[in-house]
Amino acid sequence: MLVEAAAGTGKTSLMAARVAMMIASGIDPSKIAAITFTEPAASELEARIRWTVEELRHGRLPPALAGILSLPLGTAERVHLDEAAPRIGEITATTIHGFCQGILRSHGIDAGLDPGSRVVDATIADALFDEVLETWLKEMLAGGDEREGPIATLAKDDPLGVVERVRELAILRREHRSATVPAPDFSTRPDRTFADAVSAFSRWHAAGPGETWTADLIADLERLSAFFAGDHANAGFSALWRLTRPPRISMMRQRSIDLLPYDRMRAWKQGLGEADGHRRAEEAAEHFEKIRKAYRTLIGCIAQSLAHELAAHLTGVIEAYDRRKREAAVLDFDDLLRQARALVCENPEIRAWLAGRYAYLLVDEFQDTDPVQAEIVFCIAAHSQPATWSSAVLRPGALFIVGDPKQAIYRFRGADVESYALAKSVIAKAKNGCVLAITANFRSRPEVIAHVNHVFQDILGKAGQPGFVPLAPTLALPPLPFAAAAKLTIDVPRDASAEEQREAEAAAVAALCARLVGALKLCRPDGTERYLRAGDIALLAPTHTDLWRYERALEAQRIAVASQAGHALFRRQELQDILVLVRALADPLDTLAFGALMRGPIVGLRDEDLLDITAALSPDQDGRRRFQLRTAADEVINPLAKDVLLKLQALHRLAAELTPMQLVAFAIERLNLRVIMAARHGQRNARALANLDAIVELARPYNVAGLRAFALDLQRGWQSKHRHPEGRVDASEDSVEIVTMHSAKGLEWPVVITVNSSTRFKPQDQFVYRQSDDTIHWIVGGIEPPALAAAREEEEFREARQRERLWYVATTRARYLLVIPDLPGAPSRSWSRVMDLGQKLLSEIRADLLPEPVQSASQSVGNNQTTTVFAAEGERLADASPPIVWDRPSERDADRGADLVDMFVVDAASDVTARIVGAGAFRGTILHKLMEELLTGELVCLIDAATRRAAELLTQLQSTDGTDAESPDPIEMAQTALRTLALPELTPFLAQLVPEVSLWAANPPRFLAGRADAAAIEGERIVLVIDWKSDVNPAAAAHSAHVAQLRDYLRVTGAERGAIVYMSAAQVSWVEPP
């Protein structure tokens, strides 16, 4: 079943109700998998399922089932719900990546995964990839690449840009593993085609009346033709790269080698008259257009050959990255999908097992899935292994999909609306398939819905769009003082720059927000009213560009901001503060950073203070006085500077012991930076504090690279104004939210204002991935060859359709009021010009009709805290939360300890002990390990093998020890282990013995955690617990301690008896339960 649930129709409630009714019908919760797009959505879905089940159990009807289900439920349904209620946690409610991780975890051996492998997030994966790429580049530049090879050539031509150029293509190869870089076809000799077109133009010009400027152009083109002459099919990278640097001619675009269009109509008419001039100008333009096409084809072939060779070179980077992940036993998110798909779609046995394990699949937000994810889901839901996922014959009831193709906005993540359309056709054609459309909107006012329906009815119904089904309003709310869908006209000159338009829009929007808060009344679902709060307003932006302008304008109106969209972290003062701190800690001789830290806002010393401190210092050997991190604190006369210096010196000493992330976090706390930031920004300090956390997170990937590398990267990012997300501020009722339209999907606010629509579209990258044929291309010199230009037009068409859907998402987030700014001077290729948002039909928002804002009175709370009250509260807290103290008997076992002192009582007269050398913890540890491996079968019961293994273990232990204690004899230890295994008392239990059994028990106030050396297990019951001891003739006190330890284990396991095996003496001491 496919449910097309439009915006605001309650998809989560619908899925939760579906699962609840499945459980009521008797379906096992463990057989159900509910897959959604994000982890918060998965958590919300599971919570909603629990709530729905509880409501039905208690005879209450959830709103999502109103009109569908009648109460009371049948006896069988109530029994099923009661039985399943404690097992709701067995439902697999997760993201598609979490679902794939579960598949790999259950079939790790088939996937060839390391048993200890773990999934790393994008931050760690990117850092790992950058590390591999950097190492590879260094090897290439150090001589690993040929002198005329791709890397060497690019480095010589553009040493500052080679890294970014190579990294961009490498990332594209990493993201699109299956993509190819097709080799060009030079057999058609594009150089000759270009030369013939130039020659034809020259002959045409010479055969008739000419034009001076055109004659000069032909001379330039002939020079260009001579430059490209030759067969380039076998040319190397260096020779081809030189061809991308042709001589400049007057018809080339600025900062590009592309040719401008030919437009000399006026000149030809002036020279030959109206009729002849017009004819000759058109003929010249026709000739030149053939030249442009041939020129672009030639450059395209050269660029494709360069891309083909460079991409082949970069195969080594991708292989090194995969190798590095295997060595580190980690997986990135792409690995989860790729390897899960291989298991599901290429292994019929695993697919069949998964089809039984997840008999019922529910997938939310299916329009955001990519073809790989769709393939995994459809293959599991199929009767049998399909040839392709689109040909799958689905099991009845196995697949329930919810989606809205009008909200398909994640093409940049690989999702496309075509996959959704294909899935829809598969379900519609299925024997028991069903496609339903849900349009009842429970979110927005009727006026907002009416405007959305009017604007998007034609837009989403045209070619390239999934079609439009009008939303049906369900809410009946009192009218607002003005239209619920309104415009806000921004008065700026038509020639104003994008920055000026943003400034004007930010000021107008901030003023409107200040006017709405505390003045506009909202009607609650229960009919009561309340005033609008700042947290009820969301500013939705299509991109991250310059959102700091809106934050600044709101703060100027004394309105707090919770921005989830800002990318100006490296512009913020907090980062500059941390930058000088990190630089000073990374390099004690960096006096510039040290001085900036002392003089900056963190410490705040004046120039006069710094001069006085320096003047009072003792001169160095060269007679100069230097105030730096290594300065003796006793010589610093300023108390504040002395205190800070001592803290910095202590932090510097820790730099060799802590990771950069730990050090930065510790420095923030040690220097009270959170207090300083809070005081600096007053009531609007949440963003600054969140940015501190974001900077700490920046340091996470530098555990290996170190503090200096982190300082250098921070410096580069600050200098280049690198775009990086700011810290996420938790939304509150007192903060206006600034969110991107992509992030707003699935959310809603009482008031939505779209902003930043004057931003131009992102320019094309030099490397292009073409989704239609899964190929990668390189645009050199800003030239798109004709073959690629057609594909780019197709790609631009799809992007334009997605931008329209993004506006649909944005406008359907509003519950009570939708405000769309009108920017008459916005550029043609800007977000404001994507489509007609119907501003001409909207009336201007009349905030002047609102009453004066009502300021919420601050309630002062008296402080009744006293020393006595504080102490009493502390005692109650301590009594309510007693500490848990774990008793670990194994840690008191000398054989498991690290103490190398001889702990054993040896009877010199004993024949057995006379041969023992080096008795101690080393010997006890090795004997325990030998017994473990003998029981697991890792070690065969042969004296030679046991002796070799004992020697290996002894070498490993001695490498970590610095004492000169006498070493035990490997032969003696091997003999002891094999003799112990052959003891007649243990022979009946050998087949049942399991080594190293972990034990836990909770009997407050005592909590026990131990490890039995071995246990004999019959079925699911432990019948015997064994404790190996290397002691010889232990004292009575030692033996009593051994017995007490073993009785603890008997009490936990319920075993009938235990055995203390003194291996050196070959004796077994039986112990009965207490």
C-alpha cells in the first residue's frame, strides 16, 4: 500500500495507528520494521505507537482512528494489545541507515566485516578521507607521480589550487562509486573540425566585402586553430593541460576561455547598408556559431581526457580510503547502504531470512529515498529474489509506504522523484496493490491553504512534477486582524545589490517580528487564546547565505534568535577567541597569538598593562624582555595576567597528554569562557555558548593530527571566512527560529516568514556528476561542450522543479500566518524568481491594525536559600541517591593482578614445586590464558604447541614490564596446564566447560561483578564453577579467601558446587554453596 499524504495530514499519527492496528490483529511486534528519515522522527514514531496502543488498551479512541474504528474493541484485539504492550520496544523503529546497520550486524561474517567494526559519523569519515588524501598527495608530490603526470602537472601550474581541485574530484568519486569518467573520442579529429570551420569563415570573409574588426577576429581564430592543431588521442596529461591555456583573443569571456557570441550587425550595416549589411552579418554569425560549437567540442574532448586520466589516478585514493577504514574497523554511512544492498540483493538466503525477520515493512518519507534504499526495501518485501527491484512481486501486506512527491527536495542526497514514481507504479500494478491519497490538512488556516492551492495547482501539475492534489482545510479558527496569507513589500532600488536587499529585508522582517510578538492573539485547540511569542515565529531561508544579517537585525530589536541555519561560525568572535587560545597553547613562542589573547576580550588587558608587565621582566640572554607563555609567573606584576598565565602554562603541560578536543573543552572551563560569553552577550548569549560547543566539536577529528594541525586549520578557516554551521541553539518560546527550508520539512510554526530569496543560485562546480548516465565530467575554462550542455539543461530543469517543490514545503509550514516578502529588484536567477508566489494577489500585511504589544511581566522570585536549608537539601539528595559500589572479586585474584611481587607460599620440600621457576603473577596470568585457549579449542592439547604459546604470551607480558624478576619456564607452564586438563576429577565436565564466564548480581547495597574462570553448563543451567589457582601450598588465610570468592559465584549462578583447582599441585578442592 502506498499512501500519498500531503503536507499537514498527520503522517506520523497515521503510521502509528497502522502499526497499532497490526498489533491488535495479532501480528508479532518483532516482525515489524518502521523506517523513517531521521532519528528524531524514528523516536517520535515509536513514542506515538506506544501512546496509540495505550489509548486503545484503555478504551480511548486516538484522533487518527476517529471515524474509522469503533469502540469497544473485540476480545481478541484487546488480548493482542495487552500481550504486545510490554514488547513495543521489539518493533524496529529506525532510520534507513540504522536498518542497514542492523542487517550488517546480524550478517557481519557474510559481509566480511571486522567483529569490532563500528559506524562513524560524517565528521570522522571526512577527517579520515582528508587524511588519506593528504598522505596520497604527499606521496605523489614527493616523486610518486611522473613528471608529466596529472598531480605533478597541476601542482606546477597551480600550486595553491591543486589540493582543492583534486579534493573536489576525489569527493565526487567517493560519493558516486559506480560513476564512470568516459574516455573522449578523438577519432573524429575535433581539432580539424575546428580548423575547417575557421578556414570556411576566412574564405567567406575573403570572398566578399569585409569588415575590419571581423578580419582581426579571423586572424585571432587562425592563431587559436594553429595552437590546437594535431592529433591529441595519445597526448599525455601535461600536453593536454597546456591546451587548456590557449592564447587570449578578444572574443574570449573574462576569466574564461569560452568564446562570446558574435554580434556585429550594426558595424556591417554601417559599412554595407541595411540589406547587404544585414545579410552579411547573419552569414558571419552563422559561420562563427559553427566555430563556437566546434571549439566547445574540442575543449570538451580535452577536458574529458583530462578528467578520465585524473580520475583513474584517484582510484588509488578511493582504494586507500577503503583500506584505511578496514584497518580502523570503521564504516561510513555509504558503506552501510552499499554493503546492506549487496547482502539483500545478491544473497537469496539472507534475503529470505530478512523477509521472515521483517515480515512487515513501513517506510515514511519515501519520496526522500534513493534507488539503493528503495532496492533494499522492495527486495525484502518481495516473494522471492527479483531480477530488479522494480520487477519485484510483493508479499501481501509486506510493504506500507507513506510519502508525498510534492515534498521531494533532497536530490543532493541522491533521492529523486523518479524513484518514487517507479515505486508507485510497482505497487499500483501489484495484484493486491493499493494507492491512497490523503488531503485533509490539520495544520493550517483555510486562508493559507487556499493561497497554497492557488499558487501550486499549475506549478506542480506541469511536466517534470508529480502532479497536484489540492489540500482540504479542516480547521475553523477566528479571523485575524489582517489576511492570514500576506506579503511584505521591501522598498529598495531595482539596481540594489543582493547584500543591500538582504539588509533591507532583514530590517523589515525584524521590525515586523517585534510588532507581532505580544500583540497577535493565537487561538488554542481548546478555544482559549494567548499572545504570540517569539518562539512561534520561523524565518525560512532557501540557503545559508548571509543569514547573520537577519540575526543581527533581530538582535537589534532585542529579540533572541535560535538559528539552525547560520554558516558564519568562522566570522564569529567566539572562534577568534578560541583561535588565539589554541595558537598560544600549540606554540609557546607565538607571541602574536599570546598577545592577542591577553589583550583580547577573554582577558582584557590594556596596552599599558602589557607594557608595564614586560618592563618589569628580567631580560633574556640577548637583553630583550619578552612576555610569553614561558615567562616565569613570579615575575608578572599584574595579578590578572599572572592568574591567566598560570592557567595557560598548566594547560600547555597537558597538551601532550590530552586530545585537542579534550584540551579545548578543559581550557574553556578552566578560563571560565562560558561565563565570559554569557556576560558579554547578556540575555542573548545562547548562540555564543552553542558556538563554543561547535568549536569543541571541530577539534574532534584531530586526535591523531594534534593541536598544531587544529590551530593551522582554524587559522585558514578564519582567514578564508570558511562557511561552517554555527552551534545549534535549542528552540525556546523566547527565540525566533531561523531555519533553512530543507531543515523545516516535517516541522510547523504559527507564523512563517520566508526570507533571503534574493540569493542567487549556486554556480556550477567545475566537476559535474550527470545522474542520467552515471558519469562524471570536468568543465575546463568555463566551457560546456555541446554533449554536456544538453545534460546540464536536463539537470537544470530537474533542479528548477525541485526549487518549486521547496517553496511548496516552505509555504505549508505555517499554521496561522504566512508572510512572503516581495522583492521587486531581486535578480532574475535568484530564489525569488523561481516561480510566481502570488504576491500580486496578496494584500500587504497590516501590522498597524494590531494593538500595542503586551510585555510579559517579569516575576521576581525571592531567594529563601540559607546554609541550613542548603545542607538539609544536600542530605536528602545524598540519601535518595546512594552510590553504587561494585564488588569485583576477580580484581582481588592475584593471578589476574598486575602486581609482580611473589605472592605464593612454596614448600621447598615438595617434589612438584621444586621445578617451579619464576612463580608470580606472570605465571598465573599465562596459566589462565592457556586454560582458556585449551577449552575453546584455539590451542591443541600437545606439549610443543602449548610450550610455544606459553613462550609467546611470556614475551608479550615481559614487553610491558620493566622489572628484572626471574621469568617462569614456558615448558613448565605448558606441562602444568595440560596436567590440569587431564585431572580425573575434571574429566566428566570437560565437554561442558565454558571459559571466562562473566557474572553479575544485584543485592543492594552490594553489587557484584566477576568473572568465573570456567563453568560447566548443562542446557541453560550452570552446574559447576571452577576457579584456577597457580598457588602452591597456600596459607589458610589465602585458601579461605579463595573459598569465599567461589561461594560468591555459586550464589550468583545457583551452581550445585564449585572447584578450586590448584594447578601447580594438581589438586582439586571442592566447595559447596553457602
